[in-house]
Amino acid sequence: MTGIKDRVSQGINRRVRHAAQNARLVKLSRQVLAAEPDSTQKPVIFFNASTRLEAISLNAGFSLLTAWALRLQGVPVVHFVCNRGMSHCVLGTDRDDIGNPPPCSICIAQSEKTYANSDVRWLNPQTDETLQDLLIGLSVEELARVEYQDMPLGRLVLPSLRWILRRHHLVDDEKTRHFFRQYILSAWTIAEQFGELLETIQPQAVVVFNGMFYPEASVRWVARNHDPAVRVISHEVGLRPFSGFFTTGDATAYPVDLPDTFQLSQEQNEKLDAYLNQRRQGNFSMAGVRFWPEMNQMDTDFWKHAAGFTQMVSVFTNVIFDTSQDHANVIFDDMFSWLDEVLKVIRAHPETLFVIRAHPDESRPGKQSLESVTGWVKQHSVDQLSNVVFIPSDQHFSSYELIEKSKFVMIYNSTIGLEASISGAAVLCAGKSRFTQIPTVFFPADRAEYLQTLEDFLARETIVVPEEFRHNARRFLYAQIYRTSLLFNHFLEEDGVWRGYVAVKPFAIDDLRPEKSETIKVLLEGILQEGSFLLDA
């Protein structure tokens, strides 16, 4: 009975808080409408159908505030918003029940509040029977190759399917095929109606959430292939709390313009060191999630075991279904293909202790991987090898202590590799990462060179790390934190109900003008004048 009362109380609290937050949204949107000047400029289209159902997520907040700022400068804004236009959206997919439709009613109700007093064009249900017939009987592999009227629908949908099913290697069963078909059909509905919208309003730019989830990927593809092509900006969460990253490239690949002229001053170096000290204590969060509730040291039993080997190597893995993985797979087909090769090397080198660490996000509640490193370890009995210590994702041991004691560090594309490089460690990288844009780690050109480098590192007495790796790693991380992460903390605060969700603060509408906010200034220059989306920090 107590549990039921608690759930009822929590439900009432959530509805009350969200109602108050939505009332504030509507009030602010009225003020934006009243202050919006007349204009003959071409509009900007905003589309974000993949970050929320109810309430406001970080990325929904970023796009809404940016749209308001544009309107206050006299730039018309059109919001392309779903009105049951997708049979299965990504967040509305019930993995356990293919017959359960997405919760469209609560999503549309939230959209009506979020985009109140705005120019909204609705994405409505639509059927293409020819495409429906084309998909009947196709396997998962065949669905991944589907093209329709020159649009690579299967390829555009694949990252979303992997994300929602929490695995990279998809099972060819009816559930997977069903979601695949519905995502493809929905992607085509989006493409058709968005193409018509482009023809109607001829926008100067389109702003979307990260561009990898299929609704936004479809919109981006249509815009880029329009004649003439329309400029597309995508956004993701930044490294600082309440910060966003905007780019004309792929937001999940995190392209950063880092010219040689950008060098850190003493003040900037001190600022970076202070940030790194906080991270080493586990005191950081991203997208409203704190991965390390505590940071423990390895115990004496571990170090006694490690003393029995001639050397130690730390291996850091990633979450296999993350949308960044599509960019990473250039040397190996995927992270598990890499781990399979690493396992062969582990078996061939019993003198070396390999410490394999699973990413903390692999077991995050509500987002647990269904194809996990933990599963791979069990499947191959890796934890039974005497020269392997496996650290599961729910164990909060300090990665920094492992890095310090390791001969070298192996990563796929994890950010810990950048921090390891900053500490002076030798880092062997197997996947294309944000920081491999410039020399920061050892990143071989192909599989053969990678495996040869790995054997060479194991055999060498010492590994000489080029000084430019550490230098560039510091420059890159500083740029990620303080130049590319646009702060919205003046406008947003924690939702108070769900992690990663936000509420709009009560603020003066004039605060959304470029002379009042450096973030808004950078956003407007980036969208309207093809600026860099970089802060001068």
C-alpha cells in the first residue's frame, strides 16, 4: 500500500511541476511573439522529434531558446512538429511489445505548450502502399540496404534501431523486422512532407537534433539533397552542465576547428587543470547524468595480483549502440570485432595483465546495453583468464589510477583516452574519435598496422610518446569544454523530476538578445552568418 501511495504522490508532484513549467513556457512565448519584429528574411526551420515525449529535454530546450532568439532578431522560425506522423518514433518504441503504439497524446499536448505562439507545421500520418509492399518479407540485412526513390532509408534508420534495441548486431526476428519496417515507413513520411515544406517556404537553414536518429537524419538528408541544398545545423549536449554543441557537421562526430594558432595561455591551462581535478574525483555530469556517484581506489588484493605480471595494460570500452559508434568504425567493423582481436593478443601474452573496463553507461537504469561488454566477457570466458581483470560498468573504481600504473592504454573511441594522453600516457586508439582529428593518440591507419603496433608496444621496454600528443590533447579538451560548449544555464535549470530534463527559468526576454548573451551571439552568427559556433574563451 505504501508503494502505491508513493507512486501516486510522485505522479501528482510530476504533473504539478510540469504544469507550472509549461505555464511559464506559454507566458514567455507570448512575450516573444509580442516583441517579434516584422521581417522579409527567409525562415529557419527547427525539427527535434527524438529527445522528449513529455516535458522538456536539454536538446529540446536548446532548440526552443535558439528559435526564440532568432525571432527576436526578426528571423521567421517554423517548427516542424510531429502529429502522429510516425507509427513508431524512437523514444515512443516499446521494445517489449511491438503492438504498443507510442504515447502520441502526451507528446502532442507537450508540443502544443512548447510551441505555443509559434509558427508550427505538423507532420501528419501518411501511407505509401508501394513502399509498404516493397518491405514485406525482407530480412534485417535486406532492410538495412533499402533505398526508395534514391533515398537510403535503411541506412538512415539503422542507428536508431540499434539505439532503441541497445545492440549493434541486430537479431533477425519479427520484433526487429517490425520496428525496422515501421521506422523506414515513418522516415519516408517525414521525407515527403519535409520536402514539401522546403518547397513551400524556401528556408535559409534547418536546425535539427544530432542528425543521427532517423527523424532528424531524414530531414537532414532531404535538406542536403534539395536543389539548391539547404544548410543544416545539428546540435548535441556539450561537456559542461546545461551546455550545447552546434555544428554544420555531424554533431555526434564532434568536428572542432582547432587551428595551429590556438594555443593555451597560462590562465587557460590553469582553468583546464582545475576542471581535470574535478573529473578525477568523479565530480562531473553530462546531459544531466552523473556517472560516478563515488570514485574508489583499487584494493590491495588487486595490486598483489598485478605484481605477478611483467606489465599491465588497461582496456577501456564504449557503449556499442551509441550513435557516435557509426563514426568510430573505420579500422574495425565495430567495437566487438576489435575486442575479438584483442582477446587473441591477450591469450598470446600471459606475462601481461590486461584490465578491461566496461563503460559506466552500459548499465545505466533505463538504458542498459542488451549487447554488452559484460556479455562478451561471459560468452568468451574472458574473466577466467589468469591475465585478465574485468571491471563491470557498475563498479566505480578510478580509471585514473589504472592509467597511471599501465604501460599503455587501449581505447576504442572513449574520451578517457584524451585524458590519458593529457597525463602523458601512451594511448593506442582503435576507433575514430572526436580527438583523432589532430595528433593526440596513436591511431594506426588500418587493422594490420593496429595489430602490429599493439605487438610492438607489448614488446618494447619503453614507449616514447610524442610531446605533441599531450599538447594537442590539452588544446582539444579545452576547446571542447570552453569554446564549443555553449552555456544555457542562464535560461535552463533542472526539471526536478527526471534526470536530463530541464525547465525554463523565469528570465527577461531581452536576455535572449546577442548583446546580453555570448551564447546567443555565437548561435545567431553561426546560423545566420555561417559563423564558427565557437566561444571566445
